[in-house]
Amino acid sequence: MDMLFSHLYHSPLGDMTLVSDDQNILGLWFNDQKYFAANYDMKTIKDELNEPNKRASEWLTAYFDGERPSPQSLPLDPQVTEFRKRVLNVLQQIPYGQTMSYKEISDALQHNVAKKTNSSRAVGGAVGHNPISIIIPCHRVIGSDGSLTGYAGGVNRKIALLKLEGVTNLA
């Protein structure tokens, strides 16, 4: 297994922890959020600002300064199942200032699948366990009725992130 590195990032919404290997960003969480650190043992990870963590920190600073940095500019490698990777890929297509419902994500996934299933619950699990917060914008996912359904980092943070991006029609 590759050597892993962590870095503490001080965001305006609270401290966040980045995890990466030598080349890719593997995780980004608010320190007090649900599912913090996913399946990583943080005690075994070296605290070091390596190149991927440095790039992600610069990206986050630009983001919180109100810029719209491209997530595609970062080397992301979430360690999740193939299904969850497909969900995270859809999330990365949601533009700044826009939202998408769990059902819309499920429907988008259905276009590429021969066997149609109602996967809204599975989509919800994938979104909720997104290991790379903000950069993979799970905060842009809302309920079909426009409600601000749960966010592992807390609904208040979700509202703050959406407002930062210019979303005004918050239910």
C-alpha cells in the first residue's frame, strides 16, 4: 500500500482533513462530520503537506474566496465501489450554483444501464459517503421537492456552501 499523507485545512466553515497518496487526493472531510475519514486509520497516516494536499488546499482557498476553481484540475481518486464512482462522476457534472436531486442522479445513471432499477436509496448512500467533500460537490444534491436533505457535514454547512456558490432558491 502506498504511503498516505494528511493535512489539516482551516476552512471558514470549520477544520477539514485532507488525505492523499503521492499522486492523488483520496479524501476531504470536515473534522466533525459523519463518516469522517471513511475507512482510513488516521493514526497511521503521516501529517504532511505533500503536493496533492497542497494543490487541494490552494483549490479550497480559491473556492472559499468565491472563485470557481475547476475540480478537474485536481487528481482525485476516491476509494469507493464502481457504483459509487459512477454516482460521484455525476456529482462532478453539477455546475457551480446549480443543484440536482437524488432522483435526477438515479435517472442519469439509468441511461447507461441495461437493467433499470430504482436506485435512489443507493444513490443517497453514495452521496452521503462521498469521501471528497466540496471538491466532489455532494452539497449540491437536494430532495426531489427541493428540500435540503441531509449532509454529512451538517445542513448549515450545506446552506453556506450553496449560498457561496450563488444558489438563491433554497427551500
